[in-house]
Amino acid sequence: MDYLGYHSFVDHEDPSLEYGCFEVFHVSGKEARQLSRETGEEWRAGYYWWPCFPGCLPDSDRNGPFRSAKAAWKDAREN
């Protein structure tokens, strides 16, 4: 997986208020097949995001796949 960085969730009414982080990452087709075998869950190639603080395990399930990192980022910001 290619980790593309951490970003902050912000309050839509007051963008200066941050209340968490999310991570955007990419999974290749080969990685998706390997992850599907290892976890028993379906993974597909593409970009994903999940709530996660740097250096910590994810706070919930992954979201995606998306066609681009920008689409994953936008979905995270809207949700």
C-alpha cells in the first residue's frame, strides 16, 4: 500500500476547528488480491481512506475504493 498522507477533519461551519485525522492510501491489484486472501474480506484496487491518527491503527473500516486520491480525500472531507 502506498500511504499518501494524513489530513484533518474540520468543522464545516468553522473550518478552523479540527477534530480528527484521516489517511488516504492506494492499493494495487496485486495487493488487493493478497489482502483479500489474508483478511477474508473483499479488497479491490484503488484509493481508500480511513479515520486514523499518525502512528496509530485505524479508528474504523476503510472507505473506497475511489478512482483517485482526490476523490478519496473529497469523500472523507464530506463525511
